[in-house]
Amino acid sequence: MQTEVIFLGQLRHPHLVKLIGYCYEDEHRLLVYEFMTRGSLEKHLFKKYAASLPWSTRLKIAIGAAKGLAFLHEAEKPVIYRDFKTSNILLDSDFKAKLSDFGLAKDGPEDDETHVSTRVMGTQGYAAPEYIMTGHLTAKSDVYGFGVVLLELLTGRKSVDKSRPAREQNLVEWARPYLTDGRRLGRVMDRNLAGQYPAKAAQKAAALAHRCVSLNPKSRPHMSAVVEALEPLLALDDDCLIGTFVYVAPPDVADDGDGSSKRRAGRRRSEGAAAAATADGVQRE
């Protein structure tokens, strides 16, 4: 609680949740945040009966969350969020994303330091591999977590899901081979999108996610670069929406020159006569 009061008491940004007040008296501990109408991103992605988020909303949420992280990393005293995940991304009535829960946040490295050494904490599936192995925390650790959330937005799957077959339980490992292959990307895209997304935008977002979850921290982009890569995707034309092709047959014409219209008319008369005979037979019975 003290960590959250310190950070949110000093930091202000449109994509960080506002701390309204707090109570710290005897054994009583209470934080008061601004009310976020639509709750967490986790609820909208994974609740069984929640309506599916459309592509444009998912992209808007990703951009807002990325801007929040970029602000933390580029603050006068850089901050490493350390617990970036869908349950910590809150949404207002317009689906504007704001980061919440700064309980695990840490001051970033200073001067010539390359990392912060700390006890490994966070959430399984979102923590960067090098952080888990060494306890060395950097801004690129947050970038990995962002990449996982971006994958969740693209696929509609949880970062870790033990209910799935063994090879599909870890989202990053399952999705990685498809992210840079435009022909196979559709295999991992969320079926609830029903193909309603611009193909080029999806491919660029998937390629960005692939870079963010790179096993080599130096290969991951800075969050400012992530924002720059995502924002243009909102403007991509929807002409290339991927969806189910539905053929609509043209109406019958009076005469197509080869007598087929007459045959159709004759067929309709025959069908009508058969129906009438059937109806007559039922009445007689």
C-alpha cells in the first residue's frame, strides 16, 4: 500500500489510474481510486458470457496501456511497473485503458546501473524469463509483459491456461511460431473476432508482439517505440477485413435468352401444383 501511495501520489498521466485518497490508521488500510466503469480488461477478454471486444477497441486498449508504460519508463525518475497483466488494466466508460495496482512497482536503475536486483515477484505467464532466472529487473521486463497482454488481445487466450492441451498451455510458446507468418497467423487469432479485422494491422501487431516477447531483452523495443508502432494501425483501411464469404444469388430475371427463366417459372408452377395437391389430399383426409 505504501508503495502505491508513493508512486501514484507523485505520478499523473491520462493512462494511470487516479488515487483519490487513502486511510492509514492503526490496522486500517484503505486506498480510494477513481471509479473505472467497465472494470478490468481481464473480465472483458475471459469472462464466459462477456461480449467480445471488437478489433478497434482491442487496439485502443493496447495503445493506451502502452502509453502508460512508456510514461513510467521515461519519467524523470524511471519506474518499472513489474506486474503488467490484464487484471491490472482498468477501463473507463469509453474503454480508455489505465494502469492500476502499483504494489510491485520499483524505481528503475540509476546512473550507470543496468538493472535493479530484487526478489522475483509477479504473475506466472507475464514475468520475463531473464527476470525469473536472475532477479535482474529492467524496463525490458515490462516490455515482455506488454507483449504477453498484446498476445492475449490478439488470440483471446490466457497467458497460462492449464485446461488446454500441454503444448498450448503457455500462450507465448504456442503462438510464437505463427506471429511472423502472415499465412498462418489466422490460426491463432481470436475466433470471437469472426475475421473482422484488417489483415495488415493484425500482421503488424503480431510481429510487434513477437519482438516484445523475444528471449533476448536487448531485442525488445522500448515502450515509446511500441506506441509509435501501434498508433498507425488504427488508421489502416478496413477494406482487407478477413471474414466468411457469403454468396447471394441474384434474383430471377424475366428472360435470359436461353429459356432458363421459363424453365424456372415452369418449375415454380409445378412445385405450386404439387403443394396444392398435397394440401387437397390433407383436406380430404
